[in-house]
Amino acid sequence: MKTTCKLSDEQLQELKDLNSYPVDYTDIPQTTDFSKARLKYYTVKPVKQSVTIRIDADLLAVLKNYGKGYQVKINDILRAVVMEHRMPVLD
């Protein structure tokens, strides 16, 4: 529901005059120590693509031995190699 409110000329002038008053920051504590600040990083998840690859049986057995998520582990290993060798990642 949209409501509109008509302001008088006097109220509009008061709002325009607000910019001319200095802002009082005396009641706000000054902070210079940001060591406990938490940064929130936003990451973009890459789009996943289904592929079929052939892997040596012994390597697959080792990865499956770690439990669920062996495909994620394969992806992480490949990404680490790409980053280590500074290979360009195509968009």
C-alpha cells in the first residue's frame, strides 16, 4: 500500500536546511582498534560441469578411502595444481 504525505512549504524548508547544520559526533565513541572486526568475504561459486574422466584405479581407491566427497577432492586437487602453476583460468 502506497501512502503519500504532502509536506508544507515550511517543512520542506526545514528539511533543506538540515544540510547546513553540523553533525554532532560527541556521543559516538571513537574507535581506532579494528583488530576484532570481522570481515565477510563474498565468493562466487564457479559453475559446475559434469564430465567423464578415466582415473587410475589405485588413485580412485585412495580418494574414495577418504570417504564421501571424493569428486570434490578431485576438483580441489586440480584447482590447487592450476593455482600452483599459475595457469590462466578461462571464463
